[in-house]
Amino acid sequence: MSTTWIQVITEGADATKELLITLFCLQPQIKPRPELKPNSQGRHVRSYNHLLGDIRRRKLFSFQRFFLRIDKNGKVNGTKIKDDPFSILEITSVDVGVVAIKGLSSNFYLAISKKGELYGAREFGVDCTLKERIEENGYNTYASAKWKHGKRQMFVGLNGQGKPMRGKKTRRKNTATHFLPTVV
């Protein structure tokens, strides 16, 4: 009879051990905070490497009520058609606060030239890097990460007819440069 009690206690201990191991494995793992790295000004900057390469499929709906589109020839403009396949875009993070926007159907990247012209680029380059910023009204703005007109940033914008605006004429506060990313 003492053997039976020993077996029960041993089996109970194994079952308890297995239960604890299972519970430990199912428990969500705590992730460490992003590491702090000093920059050139001596301040610590968080490293968000886990956000690099993040891809979002969206349509960019402008404050002017147009969907931004890049057609099969690389022409950038706006459309009122909700189901336009050329308005489906992939927004990819390339750096903190910097994105690349690519037309899913056209395979062209949204780009701003040094002169401030919007166009579709077949290959990814410096013209294709855009600073993404969420404005106070909840809309996003996209400015060239490389080029400026004087000291002013050049933004992606559509006018009241859905035509692209030249970057030299755009301003952050101008609602023609405001876009609402909508999930596809």
C-alpha cells in the first residue's frame, strides 16, 4: 500500500510539473523596451527596427474627395471611382517616419522629383522616400524626405479636379495635401 501512495505522489508531481510547464509556455512573453541609443546631440533616441519593412495595403482618400492613384503608365492623379484597382497602394516603412508608396496594380512607386512634380517611378530611389505625418485633423501628409523648395517641404497633393499639385505650391496646413488612409 505504501508503494501505491508513492506512485500517486510521484504521478501527481509529474502532472503538476507538466501543468506548470504548459502554463509557462502559454503565458505571453514580455518583450523588452526598444533600446536607447545616444545620437549626435547627446539625447537618447529609441530604436524601432521592428517597424522597418512594415507593409500596409491602403487607399489614400484625399480631403478633396479623390482616391490617389498611380496608373499603368506611372501617371499620378485622383479618381472618384471607389473600385479603381490603380488606387490600391502598398505603404512600406523604410525608416522611422519615412515610407515608400507603391501602386499594387501598376507596380510604380509614388515619387516627387527635385522640381516638385509627382510621378510614378518604376524603380525605388531617393525620389520615392516620403515623410509620413499624422496631422491634428486625423489626416496624413506625405512630404519628400529628400527634396525641399528653399526651406519648405514639398508635399503630395491633389487639387479640386484631382490633378497632382506641384510640390512648390503645397503647404502642410493646406487640405489639398491631407489624405486619409483607408483599409482595403
